[in-house]
Amino acid sequence: MKHVFTVFGSPVAQGRPRFARAGNFVRAYDPDKSRGWKQEVRAQVLALLDGQPEIHDGPLSLELHFHLPRPKSLPKKVLYHTKKPDADNLCKAIKDALRGIVYRDDSQIVTFMVSKQYGDPPRVIIEVGAIQ
């Protein structure tokens, strides 16, 4: 089993959790920007799967290739995105978004590769494969 998904849109890093007090309880929640990006990823991946999640059990490999928007002032010879957002925070949002659609939990991911570069249009290419 191998799935390749291309999710269009400017990738957003997983933000720090926010906290709200409700009586004697404290509730943690995602910032709006992170929540919106995760919903967009889920919607596009589900559309590519014809609306039906394909949840896999067992070990998986995950490759994420982020293509971020290039600033107009940046020379064309600069290929790699070395600024914020950090690659690991970009990955957290994607891994959270895919939970319950492609795998049960992100602990199933045993092989992981990520790249971050400039590209037009902005997108993320997601490759998920089963490991035998």
C-alpha cells in the first residue's frame, strides 16, 4: 500500500496550544490558523480518497515535501527554505491532520523523511506507505 497526496495551500506550522479557563477547569485548544490548515488538509485528503478514510494498521513510512511561497525579493537561485516555520512544526500539523484518515495514530510512523523548499504553487506532497 502506498498513497501519494498533494495538498494545495500555503503550509502552516502547528502553533503552540492556547489555554482557556472554564470554571475550575483549564481547556487547551489549537490556534485558529493551525486548526484551519489541519481542516484543509483533512478535507483535501478525504476528497482524494473519495470521502472514505483508509485507516491502516501496522508500521508506516511517511514522506513530506513542503513547497513554501517564495518572497519576491529572494533570488531564484535560492532553492531551500531556511527560515521559519521549522520543518518539525510543519510536520506536526500534517501528522495530526492524517490521524483517523490514513492511520490510527502517528506512533505507527517508523520511517520519516521531510524536505522544505520554495515552490509555486505552495503545497505539501504527502507519501504514506506500509512497511512489510
